[in-house]
Amino acid sequence: MADFDIHEFYRRYVGELNAHKFDGMDEFIHDEVVLNGVPGTRDTVIALQKADIEAVPDLHWEVQEFLVDGDRAAVRAINTGTPVREWLGAAPTGASFEIVEYAVYEIRDGRFAQMTALHDASDLERQLAG
């Protein structure tokens, strides 16, 4: 993994998320992965990502900060979109949002082995309430 460029890897991953393309996620996510502290599979992660897009069809991630420490990466991103279904506990109101997401990853053998994300759901609720 000496030639592994984690920055390029993550740029490609976010590009696929923003294009709402999930067929190639095996390139990025291990078959078995720990998501938010719960053991699961890549299929579980993809199902959740697809559910996010069903709830927020124009969901977009913009990376603001990207830090690497060995096999771990931390990201601060801005998420934007307009929900058409309940998302993160907030009902759709026709309003758009812009919230912060913090994510931490462990990368093993060039793919995510652990993925943790924290969203500012209270700010989401505030923005959607008007």
C-alpha cells in the first residue's frame, strides 16, 4: 500500500457519492465494515447511502477539511440538499439545508474498514423549520 494515495481515494469516493453512483462501492468499502460502531457489511452501508438519496435526492457533500493519521482519516464536510422525505429525524418542509458532517474512517488494504459519521441534526431541524 506504499503507493496508496488516500487523498485521491477519498476524492474519488466523494465524487461517486455526489454522482449518486453506488455500483462501484466495492472499490471503497470492505465486504465487512463497522459503521457507527456497529458491525455490518458493504451492502448495509450502500443501502443507507441509497436511503439518504431517496430522502434527499440532491444531497451533496463538499469536503472542507481532510486530515490523515496513519490508517485513519477525519473529514469535515458540508452537506446540502432539500429533503423530500424525513431525514435524520427532520420532516421535509420544502426548505433546503446546509449542515456540517464530521466523519472518521479507518482504511485497511485500500478500503474503508470502519466508518463513523456525525451530522448536526439540530441545525438541520432548525433550518427546515423555517
